[in-house]
Amino acid sequence: MTKPLSSFHLGVFILGGGASLRMGKPKLLLPWGDTSILGHLLRLYSNANTTQVAVVCSIGDEKYYCGTRSTCMAD
């Protein structure tokens, strides 16, 4: 028997690590249309009714990602 879709919980990890030395800032913060790549992904996952979105980033990059409607984890 299949569960109804309303009983499923979807969580997402966005991988945002990496030095981005040539770019000068984290890749997820680069422009994408009217927002950044991260903003685009957050909008997409918000429209998909995700329960939780977490951005995994490099240690020291938390300052860029915290406060973006997502959980921020540095590794």
C-alpha cells in the first residue's frame, strides 16, 4: 500500500563547499537571473514543499550562508 504524498517529508542538502578562488566569492552566491544560485535553489526547493534545507559549506564560509532560510553546517 502506498502512503499519500502528504505524509512524506523531503529534506535537501545543498553542497556549497570549495574555495572558489578564481570567482572571488562562494560559487553559490554568483548571480543567477534575478537572484543568486543559492537563491534560485532555495526558491526551487521551497516550491517543492521541502521540510528542511541545509547548506553544507566550508569552515569560514558560514557567514555567507547563515540566514538564508536554510540550516547552515560547516564541514
